[in-house]
Amino acid sequence: MQPHLTPWMIALLESRQIPAYRHDIMAVAQVNAAIGMEILLKSFVARPNGNHGQVNETHELDAKLINDAHRELQHAGKISADRSRADKHDLLTLFRAVPADPDAPSIRRRGRLD
């Protein structure tokens, strides 16, 4: 796992925060919260793939981590066994894709999510 968060993903996450104090924007706030969680989780499994250290650095998701998480959830019965492809937008799959290092506090453990 990369030692730092992907800055542009975190900036996008922060821009998605909408106050949910009005009942008429609650649905919008819930959608934005889900998008924000997706961006945050993806930032932990994204790898730079071009323009390293530049403003226009590009990233791609680590397909192995996501596919491993997908298979783990299938074996646990949390995802249908007939779903052959991993859903890269599924929050549970993305959460399980975040690496858990047994020798060091993982991000999941630090966030008390595991």
C-alpha cells in the first residue's frame, strides 16, 4: 500500500461534504456521503500509474486487491456466487480491498472499522 493518501481523491472527498440540516437535501447528502466513502476507500487501493510526483499524476485501482476482496466476500456468502466480476463501486468490496497488515496497525483497525 502506498504510504500516503492520494491527495486529489481526498480533495474531492472534502468538496462532497454537504450539511444535512435541511430535510429537503437529505437524499443529496446521503448520495454525496456514499460517493465520499467510495473515493476515500479507493484512495487506499489506488496506485500511481503515470506522471509520478506531478500535478497531473494518474492512478489506477489495484485489481488484485479488489478481486481478492470480491472472492473473500463470495466465500463468506455476502456476495452472490454467480456474480463473476467484482463491482468496483461496491463499498463493502472496496472496504475489504484495503490491505490489513498483521504486523502493523492497518487503516481499517486505526479507523476502528474492522
